[in-house]
Amino acid sequence: MKNDYSNIYSFNKKILRKTVKLLKLGKIISLPTETVYGLAGNAYSKKATKMIFKLKGRPKINPLIIHYSNYDKAKKDVIFNKNFFKLYKKFCPGPITFVLKRKKTSQIESIATANLDTVAIRFPSHKVIKSILKTINFPLAMPSANVSSALSPVSAFDVVDEFKKKLPLIINGGKSNVGIESTVIDLIKKPKILRPGVISLTDIKNTIKINISKKSSNIRSPGMLKKHYSPGIPVILNQRPKDLKDAYIVFGRGYVNNNNFFNLSKKADLKEAAANLYKTMRKIKKQGFKKIFVAKIPNFGPGIAINDRLKRASK
Ligand code: TXA
Ligand code: MG
């Protein structure tokens, strides 16, 4: 069946007014960010935050990220610290999420944060979401706009793939140029990366001291749910396909242009590869391939995040 894209809208003043109206009513809509498209709802509304979990089929124990236009708006909900300010100054707005202590007086719905005494906050840089966050007087709870454990969407059309006509509004903000979810960093005690992203460990190490021990912290980490970011067909890592009916995701120079070869970055640029990862897996699935084989991807910088997502997709 062909998708119906009639709930996708371009962004303008009229749509901004409609967006604000829907969010105030506690409705859930999809908005573009620089990382992936999000499923947005008022973080102070019980109705809205409950609905996000329901739409995604998301386990109640998996907390949502709360989005703000700037730190001033977040200060009534969380307790900042020195490391936060250093990272904020360097990377925000941008693809990084900070886990901080929640203020007792915060109005964030406890459903949104899975009843934890911590909150993950983010300041996205995409101009559409920035303009919306500036206009409203509440933050947005916003997970990626995919059904739980599926691939995150990087275009408005991908969101329709995931939710069909269930959303009253999807704003088309073009392709998300980062292409994978934000780096999540726990700043409560010794800083620790909970989910790698395009802002890499090396970038962060140049700004603050960070704990790189493999031991997991007490905080529920995003990796808890093992099968995640799945394209819905088997993903086999570090192997070549034997069959032309199987897709092969490759990286860098020296690959032929076979119809079943999909190069994440011909010029061997890991940021470009991250930007193409979900888009490519979705395309492969749509073209009807039955399996995805993946060549080795270098494991440094953004490559760590790419390998993290691939590993989960292959579970
Ligand atoms: O790039 C992104 O971060 C996108 C866009 C839409 O902003 N959002 C996103 O949200 O990826 P979601 O819900 O798909 O992933 C949020 C991750 C989850 O894995 C969750 O476990 C973690 O953040 N998280 C949220 N609150 C947390 C907390 N208090 N402590 C530890 N991890 C938390
Ligand atoms: Mg997600």
C-alpha cells in the first residue's frame, strides 16, 4: 500500500501557530531535529507524556529526553554543575544530551522520566525546533519518532513510514544532517557516556575529565534494551554477502558500484557515514533485500557511535 503523506507540512508562521496550539492541547506531533526526527509532547503534561509511550510502544522504564531552547529555561527543572556549563558552552545547541539531577520543584511529568530523580536534557540546533521551543513556555519530551526498537527516522517521510496517519502533524525540516541520535552523557558523578554519538569521546575528553571504565553505572543506561535500531531484517556484521540478493553496507574507497553495495561514505568520512546510516538501512529494507551484511567500520570518533548502532541492529 502507498503511504499517505497528507499530514506532512512545511514550516511557516501559520504552521508554527498550529504547532503551538496542538502542543498546548497535549497532542503529539513530529518535529525535525538535527539528529533524528522526534515525537514531541509537552513535558509538563501527563496526557501528552503518557501518549508518547503509548504511540511508540515504549517500555515505561525507558525515560524520555526533555528539550529546551536554552539553559535558562531548563534551570527550574535540573541542577547544573561545572561540567555541564563547560560542555554547554562548547557544544550547544547541538547533538548532545546531559543527564542531571532533577529539582524537587520541577514540573516535568514523572512518567516522562520513568520516576527517576534524574532528567536527560537537550538543546537541539535545528532551526525549526529552535523556533518552536522559543515560542512555547514548556519543554518538549521528545524521543525519536519511531516505533520502539525500530530505526530512527531522518526525514518527515520516514516518520510516516513509522506512524502512518496516527499523528495530526509532521513538520518537514529536510533531512536530519547528523543522522543518528545525540550523545548521552551522565554528569551526575564522574561524567560517563551512556550513548555514543557524533560528538565523540575524544571531543568530550578535550573539554572535561571523563570516566571511561566499562563498568555500567547505576543509572539506567540507554543500552539496557538490547535489540534497538533494528531495520526489521537480519544485520550481519564484518562479513561480505555471498549472494547478490543480500545488501552490503560498505565504507570508504575501493568498492565497486554493484546494485547491492551501499557506501556510507566514499571519501571515508565518519560523520558523513553516520548521517547516511539509518537512511541507507531504511532504503535497503524498502528495496526488498532480505539481509544486510556490513563491512568493518573504523572504531574511532563518530565510528564508535556507528558501530554501537550496528551492533544493536544486529542483535
Ligand atoms: O537525538 C536525540 O537524542 C533524539 C532527538 C529527537 O532529540 N531523541 C532520542 O530520544 O534519541 P530517545 O528517547 O529515542 O532516546 C533517549 C535515550 C534513551 O535511550 C534513554 O534511556 C536515555 O536517553 N535517557 C533518558 N533519560 C535518562 C536518564 N534520566 N538517565 C539515563 N538515560 C536517560
Ligand atoms: Mg530512540
